[in-house]
Amino acid sequence: MWEAKLALEDLEDQQQLIARAKRAVEARGFLDEGALPPQATFTQVVETGGDGDEKAMVAMGVLNTLDTLVTVLEEQRELVAMLEPTLLQLLVGQVLGQSLLEFYEEALSLLYSLSCRGPLSADMWKAFEALYLAFQKDAFDFFTGVSHFCCALCTE
């Protein structure tokens, strides 16, 4: 009986978390062009002053947090679909587009998480193209991460 009560409380907590995330995603301003918090936060961390190692760790933390969010919301496909364009702009436009090699591992993990949620959007295929170009240029050291993403593309 006690275990069932704990499981029910855990389920209620997860449902509350999902409801809060949905409200945050739907809130005006989060999805507006030009005011995208993940991009703004990542850009601010990468471009502002401070210790290079510290900046890299914080930027990696931002990407890891976004990856965790996508993973937690895996069953909430409509929410992930709303987040996808913003996240892909960050990954393709900034990380891959600017060859920010120190963030490739986290970016590839996030791309993989986005690709595991169902049918792929046209934007995900564009991300594949960008990854292909990055791989040819300088991402060959990240073959394992690239192969996981490519495998997910082939199986969806």
C-alpha cells in the first residue's frame, strides 16, 4: 500500500512538471523569433567575459539541461515539436555552424534525443545535412555521437 502511494505521488509530481513545462513553452515570448531563451542564454555564456573553461562548462550545462528537458518530455510529443525549431537553430546555427567543437558531444546528444520522438520533421533532415557538412569539415572525432544520430534517423 505504501509503495502504491509513493508511486502515485511520483506520477502526480511528473504530471505537474509536464503541465508547468507546457505552460512555459506556450507562454508568449518563449517561441517568438529573435527572443529565444536557449539561444540567448547559450550565446551570452559563450560570448561574455570570464574564464574560458568556466564558460565552456556553463555552456555545456545549458545544452545538457536542454537535453534533459527533451528526454523528460519524450512522451509529450507536441511540446517537443514546439521546442524543436528553437533547439535546432541553436544546434545547427551556433554549435555546428560556428564549429564550436567543445560542444559537439552535448549537441549530438541533444540531436539524438530530438530524433527519438517519432516521425522526423523537415528541420531534422536539415540538421542532418548540417551535421554531414560539419562531419566532413571537423566533426570526424565525434563519430560515435554522429553514428547514434544517424542510426536514429534511419530507424524512424
